[in-house]
Amino acid sequence: MKRFVMEFLRRGLIASGIGPIILAIVYLILQQSAAVDTLTVNQVCIGIFSLSALAFIAGGMNAIYQIERLPLMVAILIHGSVLYISYLCTYLINDWLELGIIPVIVFSVIFIVGYIVIWAIIYSIIKRNTAKLNEMLKKKQQNP
């Protein structure tokens, strides 16, 4: 458990520096789309703190895959749930998402579909690489 916590902190601290950069990109996009004209100091500060925290959590949660005793599907469910709650809270805190049933349902569907697509891509890449490695091992065993 200590190893997990240390890895979570290490990964989280590395990722948390990226949060304000992502926030700046989001604000630039919002400005270009005329969704935001000016920001208050309070909005900027909340944005910086919330995105730094989100990046810390998102980066740190990848350490869950280092726990060997945890089945992969359980790790994926924990990872996805923590990310979902973190993203939802961040969007609500920053007023990027209205607090209501319909906006939260739309956000949830988009998040779930995006999460599944990303995992499907990762799975297919790993499967393809594993097949290549197995083929190389077969050739190596046949030709000593």
C-alpha cells in the first residue's frame, strides 16, 4: 500500500504541473469561441486550483494499475469512477457545466463513450503488440 501511495503522489505531482497549461488552453478556446469575454480573478484562481487538483488525481490514479493483486477490470472501474467524479466536480466548480439532470446526463454519456473508446484503442494496440511479440518468439524458437 505504501508503494501505491508513493507512486500515486509521484505521478500526481508530475501531472499537476500540466493542469494550469490545460486551463490556459481551455480559456483560449472559450475566448476564441466568444463564450468568455473576461474572467474575474476568482474564476482564474478557482480554475488554476481545480485543474491542478484534477491533473494530480488523473495522473496519480494511473498508479492503480501497478497493484498486481487487483484484477484489471476492477482497476479500470475504480480508475474510471474516480476520473468521472473528478471531472464532473471540476466542470461544476468552474461553471463549465450547468447543474441539472440533462447536462449531467449528457456529460456522463460523453465521458463514458470517450473512456470506452480510449480503452478500446489501448486494448487493440496491446493486443497487436502482443501478437507481434508472440510471432517473433515462435520464429526465434523455430530457428535457434
